Amino acid sequence: MPRPIRATISGAALAHNLDVARAHAGAAKIWAVLKANAYGHGLLRAARSLAAADGFAILDIGEALALREADVAKPILMLEGFFKPEDIAPAARHRLTPVIHSMEQVEMLEKTRVEGKFAVYLKVNSGMNRLGFTVDNVRLAWNALKANAAVESVTLMTHFADADGETGVAPQLQWFNELTQPFEAPRSLANSAALLRFAEETRADWVRPGIMLYGCSPFTFKSAEEMGLRPAMTLTSELIGVQNLQAGERVGYGQTYEAGQEMTIGVVACGYADGYPRHAPSGTPVLVAGQRTRTVGRVSMDMICVDISDIPEAYIGTPVTLWGDGLSADEVATSAGTVSYQLLCALAPRVPVVEKG
């Protein structure tokens, strides 16, 4: 018999979450962000379920070609552009849209012979201070791209650093507008947090939702459920062992958890080799037989232990939900001191995936 752990991906939830994004986007077009194997949900699987998006945003040429080979004809945005000159010709041939964020990329494009034309995005560094052009070189990049015979069109973009926090988008939006005021071009600004919180100011011509499409919240102050989002991934397993402990007995590696009284421990077939966060502390929420309980002791490579003292019907084979339907990945991530993005992206290849509508 196969190990009982599995991840169930709901195509209906993905499509529903795209509808939520569409409601916030208004007339703006939507890039559905599929980077990191669609946040762990499967690149091609997610593309099928998000087919109503206007285009897909990915990271590198390999992902883009996989979409094209699967007969995906929609526009594809390469969020980090091309990395080497040899990426440029296939990008043009397959009508990809690279994000240009450095003068090195501008120079690569100038030195590469390209047949035909393709659209590009020009990324402006408005305060994130990772990628993008600043006041020192944004005009130089703009002029070079507009003069390049291979460039069909230029769209301006930026990325918000604190759309989910106290600062919001105002300082970056003001700086972006000042930097780009001389340039007539479409704009792409909003990620999930900006789209959900500052849609009027940031929807522009194209929006780029990511985490919200997968049913998680970009915020600590508002849940995905409150925003009408549905979890697209549910990670489940079963109890494979039961132990009865006396007060003072300890659990797991390092014996970090001590039973304060008689208790019953269930052993779940899930560990950090499956993508469950090893640093998740005792007390991280979990569902056993649909009832809320908590983890105890350290997460092992292949197992975690949970308190089933108050779930007398729990036995070997009882279903366990690690996150997803009934237990938000956001809550599990918060307990583990991380974000749901990491949980979803870290799903291990050894975990079987089941699709449902």
C-alpha cells in the first residue's frame, strides 16, 4: 500500500480565486503568476485551471517553453527577463515578454540579432531596491528600448515592498509616477496585496496576482476566507501509530515535549521531507478526524506527532489535514514563523498529487 500522504489540488478553487482577482481588477488585464511551479500547485495544472487569465507570469525560459509546448498561446511574462544572450532568440520566437531590469539586459538585446519583434516590460525600482532602473538610468533604458528594432512595445512596471504593511503603496507609487511621467506607456503595478487593498490606485493596465490565486492571504490582518478566497491545495495524511503517555514522558527527537498529564499521541505520516516545516513548534494546529488539535515535539523527516487525547475516535487510519480545507495554510505558517508561500512552494516531489474539480 502507498504511504497515505497526498496533496489535493482543486481546479475549481483556482478558477474561483481568479474570479475574485477579476472583480478587483476591473478593466485591467490579469497576469496569473505561475512561478515556482505555480506556488507548488503544478505549472501546467494551474495553467489549465487559470485559463481565463489574460496571460501567465513565470521566471525563466524553461517554464515558458513548457507552457508553449502544452499549446498555451496566451502572452507569457518572464518576470526576471532573460539571463543570457542565448535566451533572447527563443524569447522572440515564442512571443515571450521579458522584463528588462538592468542595463546589462538592454545591452544584450542591442547586441543580439532577433528575427521579428516582441513586447518587453521595463522595470522601475521605486523603492523595493532589488531589480529595476532608477532615476540615474531609467530614461537611458527607455530610449534604448524604444529605439531597438526588435522591441514591439514597452510596458512600465514596478513592485511594491509593503503593500501588505503599514507603509502601503503611496510612497512607491508617487516615486514611480514621477520617474515615469515623461513616458507614454501601459503600466503594471499591483501584486496580490496591492490588488486586494489598493485596487483603485494600482490596478493600472495589467495586474499580477500570485498568492491570492492559490487561496492564501498576503496579509496578517485579514484572512483569505474573509476575502472570499478558497484554498487550492489541501495536504492530508493519516495516523499510522498511537502512543499512550504518562505524565513526565517525552516525545520525539531531543525529547523537547514533556507530557504534563496522561495523554494520547497520534503519529502522522508527514514530515519535513514532505515539505512540512521542520521548525514548526509544538502547538502548530492540525485537524484529526476533522477536529482541531496540535502538534507535539519536533517534526521528523517522515513523521509528526499530534495530541489526540480529546479525540477518542482517532485510531490508525484516521484522516489528518495538515493544511487546506478547514485549516488555512496561513495559520499553519504563522504558527511556524513563516508564510504560506513557503509551505505551498516547499511541497516535496515525493508527495502524490490528486486533482479535483
